[in-house]
Amino acid sequence: MKKFTAFVILLFLLLLPVGHIQAASQQAYQDYLFQFSQYRQKYSEFQVAKNTYEKFKTLESQTQALSATKTMLTQRAQLLHAYLVFLSEKVTEEEGLTNVNRGLYQSLIRTELTFLEGHSQLIPSINSIEDATTVSEQLESHYQVLQIAIRQIVAGLSVGRLSVISRNFDKNVSAAQTLVNTSAGLLSSEKVATVNRWFLQITNKKNLYQQKVEEITRDSTGLTGYNVDDVDQKFNEILGKIGEAKQYLSDDISYLGEVVRTIKYLQ
């Protein structure tokens, strides 16, 4: 009898940041957490059955191991399904996404859900450890495609959330500029010069933010790799750039605060 292989997809892909949980996705998120807990339990039971079979090689231990394997494979598919449904809810909620990107991400999710449905239908027909290995490897061989799709969506959701902050910030900058213009005659020349320097800083930093967002979008859209580790490394670089873009916005918000403090007292 062929030795058991490890029937596990690394679950770090299911722990990617997805931003604030809103009411509409709360139920999907709770289901994901439940399925994750179930998966950990079923995988632990699978490990026990697998080790028992490898130690004793009896017909009974083989039967128990096969049953535990089918249960674990079913739960693994359900966990992935739950996470994709949760992502779908987040895509629907995120007001910062363009309609084009929203449609693209939902299409990616539907494709992966269809794959998982087909994969799940194979599990009940497993009658041997060899069958289980073949069915498990069918999903594992698809892992890189699934990994890329999920990472593209998570990156897109992050950029969407930043775009909402950016739009609100732009409105506040516009309001501050209007206030400065209408109060120009009441401000000292020194304060006008100071405010103009802060607005210049804001413009320069916003340009850096926009360049970084364009870079993130380009990298995530073209995300690929020679293997899973390569894709993961590239995605970590994208996450770093998302952090940089967020910091640019944070700096700009602090600069706008300096403008407000400068013009708080007109004299």
C-alpha cells in the first residue's frame, strides 16, 4: 500500500488581511471562522488515523484512515469555499472598487468556486488511499492559480479601501484651499507662505501616493511566479507597497492638520 502523502494546502492564504468587517459580510466571516475550526479538528483526526495506519498497516486502520482522509478533504474544500464566499461579500461591500474591478474579482471568485464544486464531487468516489492521493493532488496542483486569484483580490480590496480615504482627503483639501482663498486678506503674509508650503507638501506626497497605487495595481494585475514561494514573495512585496501608500496618505493627513492649525487663528 502506498504511503500516505500530506493532504494539506498551506492555510496561510486564508489568513490574508481583508480590512474592516462590515455587517453584510459578518455572517460569511463567522462561517469562515467556523469552517476553519472544523478543518483544524478534522485535520487533527486525519493525522491520528494516518499515523496509526502507517504504524500498524492493518485493514481496520486502513479503513479508518481512508474515512478520516475523505472527511478532511471534504472539510478542506468547505473551508476554501467559505473563504471565497467571504471575499465575495467583501468585494460587494467595498465602495472604493471600480465597477470593472468589482466584476473582475467576482468573476475570479466564481471560477474558483466552480473548480471547488467539481473537486468536491470527486471525494465521495474515493475508495482507496491511492484514490485519495489523486483527488487531493488535483486541488494541490491548482493551488498556485487559487493563490494568485486570492492575492489579486486582497490587494484590490486594500487599494479600494485606500481610494475611499484618498477621496475623502481630497474633499477636505479642497475645502481647506477654499477657506484659505476666501480668508487670504485676513492672513498675514507669513501665514500665507506657511500654508502654501504645506499645500505643496500635500501635493508632492499625494503624487507619491498615486504613483505607488499605480505600481501596486500593475504588480497585482500581473501577479505570477515560478512556484508558490515565488508568488508569495511577490505578494509580500505588494503588501509592503500598500503599507507605503497608506503611510503617504497618513503623512498627507498630518500635513492638512498643519494647514488647519496655521489658519485657525487668522492673525
